[in-house]
Amino acid sequence: MISKLHYISQGETPEMHLANIQKACSSGADWVQLRLKNIDEETLLQTALKAREITSHFQTRLIINDHYKIAKEVNADGVHLGKTDACPLEAREHLGKWISIGGTANTLEDCENLLKKEVDYIGLGPFKFTTTKQNLSPTLGLQGYQAIIDELKTDTPIIAIGGITIADVPELLETGIYGIAASTEITSNFNNIATLNKILNTPATQEQVYKFDKNKNDEG
């Protein structure tokens, strides 16, 4: 099952990425994407191995950005492929059917192409301008998401991404998106994970609410 909240790692060094991943996991993240850019493959592999150790301890799913062969080598739960990365069909052949494959989309056409390649989820954006990623495409805004989702009519989860804050999420959910991906909004305050999970009504949140209500009823 695809999580409704994706944490995308950030940091100036691989060590900072790992520290932030640990903080995210300990704060309740159940889906973490290791996103390291402009780094040699051996360093990425070693960082991914350490990220796998951390996420396994917390039973958090680990997604590797771009490098599907490293994703398989470290026994990650999935890979997220950018528009200039490998074809999802090529990755699927290498990874098998049990590993999640996501792809980046900026337009309706991008989404349609990814659906033909049978990705498990689509990261659609950017919602707003973000400094964590080069914005080569216009921002979508609420109207952009609404138009694309209305046209697609797909059961494949659409994950909104790009400069999303807690305040944006309720209106974004009204467009029909499945969930969101966040980087800065979480890294700036890892307590935001609990807040976002509550707004997104994740299964973990539902379970906590159910247990609370049950105990409350038992007391009465």
C-alpha cells in the first residue's frame, strides 16, 4: 500500500540526510525517500545501506530516488524515478513486481505516459515554487491538480509535491489527490509528521483514534 505521506530526505551531506531520516522515522514517518543528488555511486550505496538499517529498525518503508539497481541491492521497498531517469518498465524487469515504483510527472501527458508504464504511484508537481528542486515546469496550483485528476480518472495514487505546507493540505485533498510528499515542511519541524498524518487521515492515525475511543468507552 502506498503511504499518504512521503518524507523526502534533505541535508547538505549524506550524514545529514541519514540524521534527518532517523528523526523522521522516530517521529512517525512510514515512507521515506532517500534523495541524494550529485554524488558518486559508491557513497550513495553506502548511505542507502545505512538508511535501510535505520528504516528497518522503525519498520519504515525506504524508497531510493533514481537508482533502481541500488534500491534492489539494499533491499529497499521501492524506487522513485525522475523524468530523465530509467524507464519504469526497465526498472520493473530488474526489481520484480513486489517493489513499488513511482514516477515524476509535471503534466497530464506525463501522467498518462506513466500509467501506460504501470507505475504504482505518481509524484505530480510542483504545487508551488520550492528551493529543494529545480523547477523546470510551471507550478500547478489547486486548479492544475483538479484539472489533471478530473481528466485522468485513475485509481493509481497521485502524490502532490512541491513546496507544500500544512496549511495547503486540506484544499489539496479536495482536488482528489491521494497524498502528499514533503521535504522542507517536515525537516524544519519533525513534529509536523504527526500533524500531517492526522490531516491526511492515515491508517496509523485511524488506528490510534480507534484505540482511544475504545478505551474511552471501556471506562464508561
